[in-house]
Amino acid sequence: MSTHPEPTPAHTADLVVFGGTGDLSMRKLLPALYHSDREGRLSPETRVIAMSRGGLTDADFRGKVDAEVRDGFECRRVRDQVPIEDLAVWERFLARLHHVSVDVGGSDKSGWDALSGLLSGFESRDRVFYLASPPRTFGPFCRELAEAGLVTPRSRVVLEKPLGQDLPSAQAINDEVGAIFEERQIFRIDHYLGKETVQNLLVLRFANAFLEPVWNSLWIDHVQITAAETVGTPGRRGYYDHAGALRDMVQNHLLQLLTLTAMEPPARNDREAIRDEKVKVLQALRPIAGTEVDRFTVRGQYVGAGDMPGYLDEPGSTPPTEASARVETFTAIRAEIKNWRWAGVPFYLRTGKRMPYRRSEIVVQFKDVPHSIFPGGTPNRLVLRLQPEEGIELHIMAKEPGAGEVTLKPVPMSLSFGETFTARVPEAYERLLSDVLAGNPTLFMRRDEVEAAWRWIDPILDAWKADPALPEPYPAGTTGPAGAHELLGRSGRAWHEEDM
């Protein structure tokens, strides 16, 4: 959990964003930085330097941000929340912005000279290089930074996911970046770790005495971790054909949530102690390989239903190839952790596109009471919701009012962050950017953590590649293929929404 103080003038940094005019920058990074500026979490001297091939001047870039970010979804929210008099803050934020055109890997070095000129004279500042670009560019970017003499002992580099396509490619990227930056300087980002509910998961577990005695296989029946999306992949098939749901969501987001749910209490609230415990969980995951892949994993691909197109028919995408038919847009996995705390407790991981709801949540299903004197009871469950509305629910059994026989009903004891706390709930990227500017790596992944995740994922990928069968189809707008429900049904369990 991040407890590092918010950046102050002592943490003045220059933030250089490669891919600074791209989708991630315009939708997430710049709005998050604006919020940080508005709430006093940016040093007055901090600059944001966007690098792209756009050939923009500073004025051009500021105009683009003013038009696109203010009119985009994120900044519509900003504009609704900020009084008119705070337009001065927006103008102050725009004044921080600069743009440099760069030709990565090309013969034209003028862009690097321009960046060097902007940074010259500010060597005492922290330098944060944020690579909001495809992973194949990470190594070349870092080499060019070093050749231009821009990497200092106070520099840091932020790597966006996905970090590679498998273990060998992830190791190659880590080697390339590690040749320029020390491990302490490398911040591998997963925006799920910046969500308020994820922060609260650690507080809930380690700051409340009542949960720890039952947080084990004696009392917990199973855990479900779901990341469901209503959207498909319009315009993104070129990316998704090479990624698929397993690489895109499970290897990073869902495994990160699993580690935080299952980790042992760290000896101290320390930036490395927490990461040490997360790695131990990944190393304890029971391997799934060979014929077991069919038993413990499910892959699906959505097909057209009603007015929703199938994956192969998404508008605005590149034409489907033979490989497109093998891409999973849904996956469900039964994972097991081989240690004393969790032996025998299945962790069900599920993610999919074109599902009937947008929801990311962790459901901890407790076992039934040893002997119930009331008919009709159901086991307790703890639900931690990351989106769309962050909050925590503890489902308990209660008696329905009435003078007749006792009738039980499950009722939620709810904590909605939006309703309980008056402070604005920050976006995930706000916290993560604040932490990287302050040099706090707690919520970022270490090399051994990333590679341990790939070691568990790779045998599944290999088995799927060798299997001639195609992903199981499921109609767009449904909860996934039948195999996903059978995965739990074989042991008498059901996904959370099925038994509500």
C-alpha cells in the first residue's frame, strides 16, 4: 500500500511521455496530471514534455490538449467538477506542456537534440520517462535516451503493459531496458493497482483483526476474480489478434489481484516487503500444463447477436485472418495456490469482452456454517468491487421481518466510497503518477514478479497453440461460453451473478 507523502517542490520532476499525443496520454495521463495539478500534488516547476512524430509546436500541442482533453470523457467530468474560476488552473496546466518531435531509430537526431536542450540545466531534477508506446519500442527508446546522454542517476522509466508476449520476450525487454536503467529506476505499471478498492483490500486485510482468523482454507470455500467488459474490439483487432484475453488481462491485471488477495501479511509496510510477498504467491501457483489445460481453463470468442457484431465482424478493424479465429476474447481459469493458507481453495479467474455488464470485482466466498439450525441459509461472501462503482460489500444472513416462521435472506452491508467519503475518489493513474514522480515503487511490478507471472501463463498459451480446436463461441451480450459455467458447476459452484 502506498503511504509515501505526496510530491512537493522537493520532488520536482520533468515528465517526458513518449507517445504523448496518443490515446492513453489524451484519455488518461493528461487528465490525471491535471487533477494532480489542481489538487496541489504537482510541484510548480514540474514540466510535461510529450514526444511523438506529430511535428507539433508547443502551441500546437497545447491547442490539441485544450480541444481534445477538455471535450473528451475524462475532461467532461473535470469540467463538471471544477468551478469556472478554476479555469486559471487549466491555463496553468497547459503552460506546463511542451512537445518534441522525435524519429525513434531513424537518422534524424534533431528531436533528441531538442529534448536535450529542454532538459539541459535541470540535471538536479528527477527525470521520468513514460513509455506510452508498444513494448517493441521500449529497448530502442532507452538506448536512444542513453546515446543522447539524457539518463541520469535521478532518472526513472515507466513501462506500460503488456510487457512482452511470453516469458522469453519479456526477458528480452527487461534485458534491453535493464542495460540502461537499474532495477530501482524501472517502474512497470498496471493501472489496476492504483484503484482505490485495491488499496483498500490491503487495509481491509491488515488493519482489521476480525478478518485474518478466517482468511484461509478453513473458512473460505473459493475466490472469484472477474473483469468483465461490455465493449468489444472495434478498431483493435490488429492488437487483439496478437494479445487475446489471457495476455491482455490475466497475465497482469487478474494475477495482480490474486496476489493481493492471497499474499501473506508483510513484516512491515515497506515498498519491497509487499512486493516480496506478491512474488511468493506467483511462485506458489500450481502449474497448469498439458492435458490439465483442458480441465482447468476455458477460452471463448464472442459471435454476433442482435445488433452486436462478432469478433470477426467488428467494424473499423483490420480484415480477419486465419489466426483471428483462434483468438480468445474470453477466458476462465481455475487456479490453485500450493501453500498452507490456501491449499484446496480454488481461485477462479474470468475476463471477457461483450459481456452483459461492465464489472471488475473480487468475490471471497466463505464456507457454510458447520451446522445450520435455520433452513434456507446461504454462505457469507465478501465482494470487493473495483468498477464501475468502487466499494466493499459483506453479504450476511438476516431474518426477514415478520411474526411467522424464521425466514432468512442474504443482505449486503455496503461501503460505497462515493457515498461514504466526501473526498473525490482519484483515478488510478493519478495515484500511480504521483507515486512515480515521488519515486515510490510499491504499486509497480518488479522484474521477478513479471517473469513469475509469465512462467505460469506460458504453458497455457503453449497448450492452446497446439490444440486444433477453436475457442468456444458465445453470443455477444452474454456471460460467456457454457464451458465457463461448467468449470464451476463440476464442483457445485456458480459464478457470482448466477446465484444472486
